Amino acid sequence: MADKKETEEVDYTLNNPDTLTKYKSAAQISQKVLEAVSALCLAGAKVVEICEKGDKLLEEEISKVYRGKKIIKGISHPTTVSPSAFVTPYTPLKTDESEAAVELKEGEAVKIQLGAQIDGFGTIVCDTIIVGTIPEGRSADLILATHYANELLLRLMVPPGLLTAGTDEEKAKAAKVKAPSQSKITSLLEKVVKSYDCNLVEHTTSWQFERNEIEGKKKIILAPGDGTKGEGTPEVGDVWGVEMGVSLGSGKIKNFENRATLHRRTTLTYALKRPSSKKILNEVVKKFGVFPFSLRQLEDERDAKVGVVECVRGNVFRQYEVVGDKDGEAVGRLLTTIAITKNGLQKLAAPPTPDFDKIKSDKKITDEEVLKILEQPLAKETKPKNKKKKKPAKKAAAAGDDEESSDEE
């Protein structure tokens, strides 16, 4: 077929400007809806209702772009709102009475995660907010530790030598420097979070993103409790979903008893027997492709709860268990979708920078190696018109309450 041949010849890498444009369009939607959903997270608000409103906003914004074009677009990650000690995305069902009644509490750390995709190029973003109040005390420690650990991780993902100035010889020499190992990355990040008396959440994983794939060939695993290792190193041309998880407790995790409602279709086939299983599989293929979805998003929630059992058992769906902090302590989590180009690391969909004028802590980062890395840019310097020069991350971190560094592009 001619159409198939055309599809196979399309360049879906970042070498094709259309690819980055689609990522950016999806990212703008993700960030816009994240801001709107964050505003809905008030004390007494029901989690399930926030999730529903978030998905509706995503659908509305997605419908406004690439109109009239034969491009598949949709939600790359349903709206999830995870209360204090929850680590993984949480999206309860209305038909589960006890979980549908879950409300947000004043002062708790809440993780909001969602995403949009255009033509299979998915962006996902996650932010942590403190409900109804300005972070202070241990809440401030958590927000700052998570933020600076995330900023450090992003800088450690910039390929060696990419931003080096100077002669060709100097650039070549810098490029030969070995990228930090994942154990070295974990070690440096631990210095950041321990500065705020926090710990990394074990098994926090960042994945390479590809077209129609949010868990690609490469991955970085932080604080692997069982010795699990990641694979590959970030390179020019990569898109990643960079995740940071920080706990006020030990960082150890355990499965919670809540129903697992978040799933994702695998590429495996299985002869399903139940009509309800076949029905939801067909619905998922049409609506979500291979991106994550919540049972809440399916046409009949009760049917979905029955049909999903066989789909998971037959490995047609992957089930994301509900995981939380083993000590029941508050957890902060961020997720940033980035692109690595010849000019450096670009944040596509990113959580907002904390307001350092309002968030105060009596703790600060003092490790010189960490502060030196935080001072490094994420990308080659551009010359914006009439833009104020921003303070480097090092000064902000060392001061503990100064303004943060730039979101370099």
C-alpha cells in the first residue's frame, strides 16, 4: 500500500522539525492544564472530581490543535492526584465509594500528573503542591529538596562536552569525558536531598520517550533498593520523561491497598474470552492506543473493573500498582519532559519553579561539587531581547531562599 510506504519513510526523530513542533504543542497543553488542575486542588476537594475535570480540560485543549488533519492525538497520561504519602499516580473510581470520597487535606503534599500527545509524541508533566497554604517547615524542605534534586538530575543528563565553548580540540576533549554512572548520579542527588533532611524515593525511574512509547530503550533508576540497573545514557536526539521522587521519610516504598486503576496496553496479544474484556480492549485501542489510561475514563466503569482482570492476567494490559511511602511520610514528585538537541537540554513540559520569595527553609545545600553543577546551564546561551539576566541555581540553592535559576532552553 502506498500509504504504508509513506508512513515508513517519515522521519520521527528530532532531526525532523515537525517532531519537535508536535512535542511542543503537546507540552503547551500539558502545562496549561497542569496549572488549571493545580488551582482545583483545595482542601475538601474530592480527588476523583479533580481528575475528571482535568481530563475534560485536556480533551478540550487537545481538540483545538491540528484541526482537520489526519493526526491521532489524545491524552498521554490521565489526570492523577496523589495525596501525601502516595508515590505513584492515583486516580480513584466513582464506583468505589470509599475511594471516591477521598478529599484533599489542608497542608498535605499533593502530586498532580497528566499529559497530552500529538501524533504519538507524548509529553507528561508532574508537580507537587502543598494544599491551601504556603510551604513552611518540613513542607518547605520537601519542595526545595525535590526541586533542586530535579535541577541537578537535569544537568547531569546533558551529554559531556555538548555545551563546551572553545577550540575544536577543547570540544573534542570535553566530549570524551564519560557521562556520570547511575550510581554516581544517585550519590550526588542524595547529597542534595539530605541537605534538607530528606531521602530519595527508591526506584524512581526516568524513561526515554519515543513515538507511541513512554518507556523506551533507555532508563535511569535512582536509589535502586534491589540493585536494579538502568540502561543507556542520554544523547543528542533523545526525548526523556525525567522523574524525581523525594520523601520526608526513609524513601522506602510499599504497595498500598487501594485499587489499581491505572493501566496501559502492551504489544502482546491474547485470546480474550470474556465479552467485557474484549469490549474494553477495543475501547482502549481506539481511545488511548498504547498510552496509560484510567478505568475511570472508560464508558462503563463497572464493566471495566470486571473486564480488566482477564486483560491483566493475559498481559494485554500492564497494571500500575498503587505504591506509597513505607513510613507514611509525605512525598514530593516532579516529572519533566525534555528534549536533548545540539544546543543542549530543553524543557518541553515542566513543573513551575517554586516561589523562593515565599518558600523558606532553615536548611541549604553546602556541598561544593553539587553547587558547581547547579551553576551550569542546561543549554547554550541565547541572546533574548530585553530579558533580565537570571541568577544561577547555585546562588539560589546556597542562599536557601533566593530566586531559582533559569529554565534554559
